[in-house]
Amino acid sequence: MTLADLRKDYSLAGLAEKDLARDPFRQFEKWFQEAEAAKLTEVNAMTLCTATREGRPSARTVLLKGLDGRGFTFYSNYESRKGRELHENPRAALVFPWVALERQVIAEGAVARVTREESEAYFHSRPRASQLGAWVSQQSSVIAGRGVLEESMKALEEKYAGQEVPLPPHWGGWRLVPETVEFWQGRRSRLHDRLRYRRQADGWTVERLAP
């Protein structure tokens, strides 16, 4: 079998302008709930695309941890590759690949750090082992082996035994404030539905894009 043979015609649903919610956040919540109902694995997983100041791109999968009228929120190490790139070039794109539903959502916009209070609240909602892990990992740095992580984890477990794990100064959240949000629904013959919300001064406008 060649890659050219891996072809599927999409036919589960369509997407019409009349079916859209009045803003992209409500529409996203609707599709997100449908993805949850379909029992998709890691429904909040999204590809985060960033770039250096010079435009060199990188991408990785992270988890959406918050959504409201301000934007899409995720958390990680500020000193990681993504953190450094977002500091240099505070713009990004998110892709939610809900392949089983023949759907994807793409959001693009500016990114800013959330408040320290928001990061504190989320950090202390995480399992304790994950809190310690945020201290252990010097994310994106080269290390000698897995033993480095395991030894550091053991030392921190002893250090904070019986104590609350503090929020690391190098760890916290970002919020992508979307300028555009595209809802993509697969259709037959590759004539997919692509409806994009675009932010304007007085609200959102919807555009249909050619597939």
C-alpha cells in the first residue's frame, strides 16, 4: 500500500452558516461537547505552533486548560522552547484535530501570560506529582539520562514532604486571544466546509473559505 491509497471520503456532516453560534467561543463549546460525547481520546489536546523572532517555526501537542470570552488557555514551562519563542514572538496558532468527527478547529492570534493568581489556582488543582514534575523538568534542556529526572524527583519529594508544593517562578499559563477561529468540517470530494470567524472592531464576522 502507498500513501496515495490512504484516502477517505468524508461524509459524517456538513457545516452551514445558519448553524453557527454568534461567536466562536460558543461554537467551540458546542463542538467540544460533541467531541466529549463521542468519547474522543484527549479531546482537549491541541497542536500549538510558535515561531522565533526570525520566523523559524516549531510545533507540539499541549492541552487546553481553559476557555472563556478572552481566549484559549494552556500552561507550561516559561523557559521551554515554546516559552522562549512566545517571549520573542508572542503570536501562535492552535489546531484541534478531531479526526474521528472529520473536524478540526484552528485559532490564531496574540498570546500573553495569564496572571500569577490564575497560574497559582491552576497549579494547585493539579495532582501533587505533576506539581513536583514542574519543578523537576528543565523543559527542552539536554539532560544526561532519565536518571537525572528520577533523582531530582526523589529529592523534591523529600524536600516538600508534608508541605504544599509552591508554584515555580518559571511555570505558568498563557492565553491565546484569537483574531480568527476556523471551523473545518470534512465533506465529500474534498469540498470541505470551512467557516472562519474573524474579529472586527464591533464583533465577529463569518467568512466561508474555499477548501
